[in-house]
Amino acid sequence: MAWPMTALSINLNKIALIRNSRQGDYPSLIEHAARCIEYGADGITVHPRPDQRHIRPEDVRQLSALVKPLPNIEFNIEGNPFASAHKDYPGLIDLVAETGPDQCTLVPDSDSQLTSDHGFDLSSQGDQLKPIIEQLQSLGIRVSLFMDPDLEQIKLAADIGADRIELYTGPFAAAWNTDYLEMVFQQHVESAKLAHSLGLGVNAGHDLNLHNLEKFASIDNLLEVSIGHAFTVDSIAMGMKTAINSYKTLLN
């Protein structure tokens, strides 16, 4: 049974990707976000990248303005804190400082990646991340680190002062309907248990869907899941309101 306070954050990257395939603002990201919130989403997630393949800096500013007046809705900005800024992209940390989300999820992705596909190696990047974490926390922003279910790495996340981790669930989703699913699932169970014992909140995301979410959401103390790709596909098939209700039912 899912922990009763698991929040559903909808990732809008794919909606922005569809919009960017044409000129103009259709579909409207802001209208889409507002509808997700109306239908019961607990939060909105975006992942601006320097190449602006989907989310653009102005999207982040407009979504921040939408969510800030809503006390029970969280805004989560994901991204690589080390990605280079340029004239159209101010850099993740400057954008986060400007827009003041509830949470910033730091992710070690690069422009060459199709999507995020691994967590941080804090044995090599922890010293660089620590002052960034402290800077964001000084602004009142919760900091989550995108992590593989690796116990030693999770200990390091606590050591450098993160508030939460987001477990990368891609391998769990890839293991679905295989004979090694239980092994992969238990790695996430043990990782979440260790994180909780160290005072870290536990989020999760990547390729979670209506088939695999119920099992993953049985993990104790799971605070939030972020779902975008599968949710967008499900919304096309069954309608957005039904899709949100379906996901919320599995979480709670």
C-alpha cells in the first residue's frame, strides 16, 4: 500500500516539446499546467536544458507565477547545475534563484543525452555540489539530488547536505516483466530505507507509468513521484483528468 502522502508532480517537458514543433504557443504550457492542477496534480515539474529542446526560461518564469499563489501546489525545477549559460539560457542556478521554486532537483545530465539516464557520482562531484546546495537552501529552496539506488552514494548525499534524493527509476521500469525485477526493486527499497534513516526525503522518477507505479509506490516514506512521458501518452489515450485520477489512485 502506498504511503498516504505520496505527491504526484506532473512533468511538462513533453508538452513543451509538442509546442516547440510549431511556431506560436499551442499547446499552451501554462494552460496545460493549470488544467493538471485543477484535475488534482500536487505539483508541476520542468527540466530546462541549455539547448531548450522543450522547456524555455520564459516557461519557468510563467509557471512560477502560476504556482506561487497556490499554497498546496509545489513547483520543482530540475537540471544540471554545471551546464553552461549562454545568451538565451541564464544557467540553472540563476534561473532557480530568480524564480524561487519550492524544490530544485539537481541532475547530472548533458546536452548530448536523450534524457536523464544516471545519478550523480558524489565521490567526484560532491565537493562541487555542496556550495550549490547551500546557496539554494539559503534562498529557502529544498534541494534534491538525482541518484542511482547506490547505498554508498546516498550516504554521501546526506553528508553534503541535500534535503532529498530522487531515485532514478529507469532501471526499475526497464526490469518490468523480467526475472530480475525483484532484485532491482529491492535495491530501491533499501536505498529509500537508508535515505530515510539519514534524514533524507525520498522522491522518485523516470519511466514510472500506470503498470509499474503501484509496486514502486509500496516503498515506505515515498514523498513524491514525478511523471511526464507516460502521463502525456496516457492523457492522449484516456483524457487528462482520467489519467491524473488513475495515477493518484495508485499512489494513495
